[in-house]
Amino acid sequence: MNLQNKNILLTGASGGIGQALALALAEKGARLWLVGRDAVALNTLCARLPHSEHHSVVVVNHYSDEDIEDLTRLFWGNTRLDVLINNAGTNRFALLEEQSFSDIREQIRVNVELPLLLTRGLCHQFNAGGIILNIGSILGEIGHPGYSIYSATKAALHRFSEALGRELSLSGLSVLYVAPRATRTRFNTEAANALNASLGNGSDTAEYVAQKIILSLEKEHKRQRLGFVEKLFVKINALLPSIVDRALSKKMSVIDRYARQHAGRSVK
Ligand SMILES: NC(=O)c1ccc[n+]([C@@H]2O[C@H](COP(=O)([O-])OP(=O)(O)OC[C@H]3O[C@@H](n4cnc5c(N)ncnc54)[C@H](OP(=O)(O)O)[C@@H]3O)[C@@H](O)[C@H]2O)c1
């Protein structure tokens, strides 16, 4: 897709990857609807974008059903949507036994329920050739200790993307899925960063990830994973998961130590 003059709705626009992506998309000449909960951050971002007057800030409080209906109404009539980017996401790096019910619900709500409902709400609002792009994670394809809930939610988003892409194959709409590896944003806690450093895990800047996402949109790559070693691990995990079981089991005492830095949460 040529992104010039395309109408793009981006969730989680105030976050690390969201901001880098908004800048890169605006530089390509796209018209953006920057969606999120933080009005100040979104307005500051909008003011920094090339042709800031072409872009809109949409503040949503909870992504309630009403919020989603309001978003839907933005794309009736002459203004239709070309790309929906489901980028908002959250995680808790912690052992399952130390995650509260609300920690678990929040990850399911933001990483699964929200993109699925938004996609359902907006699916009739697209121009021909429209794209739904879901931002997943390498951890959606490699179940990783300390991230059991997050891995489960991103796996769900991955399968949703695959199934919906196939369901829409005759409609002219495409569904793309991009899975970043660790990215240097506020998303990762100090404990998560320390674990990555200790295990020698690679990480990317948000700007690099944004460029890869743009490439996926332009080339309409159905699936893209970032990181050479991570891609290899995903393939080994799919074919011979016991090899990855053993590799992660050897690292478990280190993972356990960092993950317990979140210790002390009650169940609710
Ligand atoms: N950073 C990484 O290591 C990494 C790796 C792989 C995949 N990813 C994925 O990349 C995407 C962007 O991550 P990021 O690194 O840019 O993270 P980030 O800087 O923490 O930004 C996350 C965004 O999601 C929104 N969000 C968080 N919790 C929310 C909630 N409860 N309700 C509604 N919105 C919420 C935030 O919006 P508000 O401003 O409204 O809070 C924020 O704009 C996520 O889907 C994440 O899973 C990240």
C-alpha cells in the first residue's frame, strides 16, 4: 500500500512504538487518528508531526462500547478508513502466582478484547484494499516463563489475525501481524530489562520497529517477526518445542529471580 493520503487509526499512539510509528507514518504523508487515554501526550505528539493540522487526536477513557461506537462514527460518509493499527498493549513480567486477578484481566482486556472489539466495530468502515494490522510479540509464539499471561494474550491475537485474514480473503481487506522482540520503551520494567541484559537477549529501538512496521504495510507482508535469533527460536519452538523447554529450563533460576521482583501482590 502507498501510505500517502491514507486514513490510519493508531491505538496506543502515546506509547514508545506508537509515537515512533506516528512520526514515520506522518512522514509518509498518511492522515492519522491518534487514539489513546493520555490527552496531553497525544496532543504533544500531534503538534510534532509533519502537517499536524491533517491529524486528529481521539481521547478514549476505557475503550468502552460507547468509545468504540464513537470511533466507528468517525469513518462514515466520505472519510473511510484505510488502515487500523491495533498497537495498544500491556504486560506484567511476573510469575503467575504473583499476578493478581486484575493484572490478568487487564492484559486480556487490552491485548485481546480491545483489538478484537475495535476490529469488529470498524470492519465495515474501510475503503477497498484496507488493512488491519495487529501488533503482537515474539512472546506470542514462544511461551516464556514470567510472561505466561502476556504470551497467552499475544498468541490469541496472532491466531485471530490468521483466522480473520483467511476469513476476509475474498473481501479485499487484509490482516497483517507484526511481532516485535524486546523494544526499548517504558513497556518493560527495570526487572524485565535486567533479565534481558542478563540473558543476553537482543532489543530494538522503537524507531527501528516503526520502520519495520511501515515496511510490512507497504509490502503487505502477512506476518513479520523481528530479530534473527528470535525468528529461529520461533521455528524451533514450533517444530521441536522440547529443545526450547530445555533451553528455558536452564535459565529458569535466573528468570525466577528477576520475575520475583514483583512479589507480594494479592490475588485481587
Ligand atoms: N516494548 C516491547 O518490548 C514490545 C515487544 C514486543 C511487542 N510489543 C508490543 O508493542 C505494542 C506497543 O508497545 P510499546 O513498547 O510502545 O509500549 P508502551 O510504550 O508501554 O505503550 C503502550 C501503549 O498502549 C496503551 N495502553 C497500555 N495499557 C492500556 C490500557 N489499560 N488501556 C488502553 N491502552 C493501554 C498505552 O496508552 P495510554 O497512553 O493510553 O496508557 C500506550 O500508548 C504493544 O502491543 C506491545 O505488546 C512491545
